[in-house]
Amino acid sequence: MKKRKTGFEAFAQRFLIVTVLVFVFGIIGVKSVESSYNRQIQELKDEIETVNSEIDSLEMQKQELVSFGRISDIATAKGYTYQNDATASLQ
């Protein structure tokens, strides 16, 4: 003889099943969003590294362009004489 479930038992069983399903799909959803954010973070880090590398390269180019030797060469090419008074000398 099969025992018949009461209304509360049937409700509790359905509620448990729905709760477990929501929990499982919720965990899957959170993991998916987390994975998406991690991918975006990695892409941004790579982009930042590329930009920092470009900045370093431009800084090196700038240092080459403002070197005293280059200024002297340009001044000489234009017919000027370049004297660097900041140079220490013994008299």
C-alpha cells in the first residue's frame, strides 16, 4: 500500500527541486560571468603592457632627439656654433 503525500510534502519536494535547479544554474551563470570578466581583464592587461612598451619606446626616441650631440649637429648644420656652458672645465 502506497502512502499518499500530504500537500505540504508535495510542496516541499517541488520547492527543494526548484531550489536545487536555481542553485545549479546560478553557479553556472556566476562562473560564466567570472570567466568573461577574467578574459576582459587579461585583454586590458595586454593592452596596458603594449601601451607601456610604446611609451618606453617614445621616451627613448625623445631622449635621442634632445641629446646634446644632436643639438650640436643641428646647430652646426644651420651655421650656428653651439657652446654648452653647463660643462665643467678646469682653468
